[in-house]
Amino acid sequence: MNNFNIKRFGRLCLLRITERQRILGLLVLLTFVALLTVKVACAVKFFWNGDLAVRLSHIGDISRLIAYAGMGYLMTLFVDKVMRREDGIRFFMLPATNLERFLSLVVLPLVSFVVIWTVTWFAAELIWCLTLDNFFPDVYNIYLNVTDRGQNLLAFYAILVIVFSGIITPMEVISGPSNNIRSVILFIGFIVFLVVLLLMFLVIPLSLESKWLTVLMSVAYGLIVSGCLMKKAYRKFCEYEVDLEVKEK
């Protein structure tokens, strides 16, 4: 099996999702509850004081923090665990090519997150809006005028593709299991380096106050970095061997 087969890749992804369906189901429930809780907490002055419009405008910011945490957990669930002993042995024995296995590490966290976040965000938003419209119409009118309610999902998913699937996921493969202190230091150090380099890279467009140029250069920078990391991560993945002496905690 040296060639990529889309049907075999699909079966591999389906198998890995099926094995984790209870955890994914629980994650759906927790994300939904968390999103509703954030909306209520912002409305009742739990996080900030100030007028209602200001408090409601922070819903999108806090919701994105929940999203980043959820994406990080999915990467641990689908990526980090296969670089360890128990899950790793079974994963590398599955009837699939190295390319199919590697792509599953990149695709599954992202696809799982997109499905979970889309469903939970729209469900929480629907219940929240219906509740406000029927019981708190004044609050509902203010909420509708909030500019950032987190509804720009396509742009948000584009960021996740570049940052998480294109940079952090291949870095996890390159650095190895996260329980290795050397790998943690390497991982954090490289991310900090990328951020500093990005800031330096954007000095010119920021000084020109060109929003679109800044966005385009950020995207180009992310794609170049992710492309280089993907190539290196795939080579590392093909050479990877599960350490049979290391036991799962």
C-alpha cells in the first residue's frame, strides 16, 4: 500500500472518530453549555462592569477562547495520543499508508472541531436569541447591534486551518509526545519564535496602515510556514517508531 486511497482514508478517519464518539459527544454538550454560560455571564456583569452593550460585545472574544481550548483538546485526542505507546502501536498497525495516517492527524481535529463548533454555536445562539426576544426584548435589540457576536465563522475557521492544522499539529509530530519536557520546551520556543517573526514581518504593512495588505501578508506568512512544517513533519512521521519501553500513564 504505497498510494493514497480516498476510500481507505475515509474508513481510517471513520474508525478513529467512532472510537472516540463518547468523548466527542461529551465535548459537544460541554461546549454548548459553555457558550450559553458565557452569554449569560456577560449579560449579568460577571466578567465586566459597564453598560450592557459593552458587556455583550465581549461574548465573541470569550467564545473564541473556548474554541481555542476545544481545538487544543482535540489535537491532544487525535494527535498527541498516537505518539505514545498504547494508541501508537494500534494506530501504526492499521491498514493504511503513512500519508493516510499523517493526513488523518491533520484533518480529524479540524473537521471534528468545525462540526462541533458549528452545531453548538448555532444551537446556543438560537436559544439565546429566542430567550431574549421573548422575555428580554430590550436586551435583544442591543445584542443585535453588537458588531462582534462571533458570527464570522469562515474567517475563524481559516485561522484555525493555518495556525492549528498547519503549524501546531506538524509541530506536535516533529517534537514528539508532549509529556517529554524537551519536546514541550521546543514546542513553546518555536511558537514564540514564529510570533516574533510574524510581528517583524508585518512592520511595513502596519506602518502603512493598510488593513488588507496586513491580512494578505499574514496569510502568506502562515501558508509558507505551514507548508514547510508539513513537509518536515511528514518526513519525521515516516521515520517515527513507537517506543515500546515507554508505558502509558
